[in-house]
Amino acid sequence: MHRDELERLLREDLASSQDEASPGTGKDGDVSGASDQRPLRKRLADALNRLRPPPPEVPGALDEAILAMGRVRLRRRRLVPILAVAAGVLLAVTATFFLREDSVVAQPRPLDIVDAYRLALRLDRNETPESRWDVNDDGRVDEADVAILARRAVALPGAGDKK
Amino acid sequence: MKDPDGRPDQELIEACRRGDDDAFAVLYHRYRDWVVAVAFRFCGNREDALDVLQEAFSYLLRKLPTLQLKGKLTTLLYPAAKHLALDRGKKTRRITPIPDELDPVGLTGIPADARELLEGLAPLQQEVLGLRYIDGLDLKDIALALRIPLGTVKSRLHHALNALREKLS
């Protein structure tokens, strides 16, 4: 494409497309969509496009480096949801264990082996558990209550406490 | 910019966000040559253009988590490649003095006769013409790439074409 030809195309194109590029024309700004269907405008675009210098060739090693960078970063992204779920599960388990006593107060629930274990730990540390842990109603909280809790926790359904 | 994978850019972006590195490869091959060409137009240096290519796709990867495309990916890659190339040009100029001024509208790589034709235009008009006719972007994508209203794009293109007409008459 030489300048003469480009000039001729531009002249013809400008003469035919003056209104098209006017501000405010075109539906939703899609002036280009209509113009591309016009052979002359298309030829002009092709002519100008051919003026582009050939871009520098991209070495294969650079392709590989950029694609490898993408792989590394996107794989890291793939791990994020997995790690988030794992962290959530860990948090839930931890919360279940450490906040259990609060949830007993907030909402009564069947006591289980973790309650027995926690009670045993507190007695072992010479703490004084609340009177609600006195499950055998003997007026004190001690190993006997732990044993009852543990026995109930592992009892088969319907077996009940055997005396 | 034809490629065997016909998925639109936004779909490929979503796939990338899910960790699909094949989708990233499709985007890379779809826009690689275009990004290099834009970078080369703005910095006029082969090595810098290749560095800009790497930085532009690194920028894309960083933007992925929040990226919401309103047009083609060119609307993100064009300003990125342009500014990275101009920054590179400035750095290069600090290290090795270059006689020519930096080319803020990317005419460096265009043959002399066409450059002469375009150089009489205001820089902003040159840029819009380049994006429209050299890069083949539609007006909406030009507006997004330059972050200006669509009406401004039409206005600049209109004035650029009129200026060219006067230049040629």
C-alpha cells in the first residue's frame, strides 16, 4: 500500500462516511459494525492495517515463560478454594471443641464423650466445674460424673444405664 | 485475531478464574501478537516490546480476580501495553539518550509516508485513528480502552477524518 493509494482510499472513504463518524450517530455507538460491511471502509481498514510494521517475533522461550507464569498463578488460584474449605473445617472442629461449654448454656443438647473429656480435664486442673455437671446429683462434681457421662456417651441406643 | 477456540474473552476469563491454565493459553495466543505490536508502536524497541508483552500478561493475571470485561480483552490490554511501553521508553531514555522524542501516540513503527499523513493530526486524534483503523477496534472498545465516553471517541474520529480530508485536499 503506497501513500497515493491510501490517499485515494481515504478521499473516497471520507466522502462517503462523513455522516457516519459524526458525533452522536450510530446505534449504541456501533458505527464500526455498519462501516465494516461497506467494502470501501473495509478496504481502507485493510490498507491501514497493512501499514502496521510486522511485530517483533516472540521467541518460543518467552512464550513458554509467560505460559508457565500463568500456570503457576492459576494453579495457586485452584488451591485457594480447597484451602478455604480445609480452613473452614478446621475452624469448625476447633470451635466445636472449645466452644462446646458455651453452647450447652445457650442451647441444651445431648452430652457426649467430648463433654466427659472436657470435664475430666477441668477436674485434673483442679478447677471447680459448675453444679450443672453434677449429673449423679450427689452434691459434688467429681470423677463419678465423668464416668457417668462417658458411659452414657458410648452406650448403644436403647441400652440405657444398667445398674 | 482468529483462533481455533471460539469462546468469547469473558468466558475465557471466567475459566482462568477457576484456575484453567488452558484458557489462559488461548487468551495469550489470541492477543500476543497484538500486544507486541501495540507495545512496539509506542516504544519502538524490539526488546522493550517483548518485555512489555510479559508485563502486560502478568498484569492481566493480577487483575483476574476482580476483572469484569465490558468489551474485548483489548480494552484492558491496550492501556496496559501502552503505559508499560511508554514507561519502558522513559527508562531506556534515562539510560541511553534517544534523539527522537517518545511517541505518545504510537506512530514509531508506521512507514514514513503514512506517518507523514497522520502526523499533522492532534495526538489524541492520531490515537483514535490508529485504534480504529490499524488495530481494528470498534468504537465502544476504543472508548473503554481510552476510558473516555463513546461520544468523545466519535467526536475525535470525526475531527480526525475531517482533518485528514483537509490535509489531502
